[in-house]
Amino acid sequence: MTSREKEVVVFLEDLVGKRYNLETLGEELSKHFNEEIKPEFVGTDKDDDDGLADWNIMFNSENEDTYGYFDIYVLMMRREGWDGSTFMITEIGYEFD
């Protein structure tokens, strides 16, 4: 693992326990990865038998030094927070290529 990849992992692990909405999370990720990141919820269709049991946000990085695929698991909030947050990050996953 390169030093930049280690830096990304530390950054992602620091997100755990923080609250965001999809837009503010995308802004935070884009700033750190130095590229436009558009995180998306996946596997949340209740009518889809192949759907995941957890709320999962996925994104990828196309930068040469951080190229990879990333998962962010979240706990949805019952109501929107005062700052517009809608979920809290509970866990992260990553795979660098």
C-alpha cells in the first residue's frame, strides 16, 4: 500500500461516526480525492431480492494514485438533522487497484 493509499484509508476511517447527507458527503470526498466524487446508494430497493441488508454507499476514484472502489455503510436517521444530515457513517470498505 502506498503512502497516499494509507492517507486515504485514514481519511475514510475518520468519517466513521460523522453525519452527512449524500451531497455533503460527495463534497467532502471530492475535496480529499481531488476529483469529482458522486457517491450513490446501492442495494436499497426493498422489492429487489438481491438487495443488500445494509445501507451502502459506493463510489470509485479514477485518480492514478487512489484508483479503487470504496464502500461506506451508514445508519439512516429517523429525521433530518439541523445541518441537513440524513445518515451517520458506521463503517468503510476499500479496494485499491
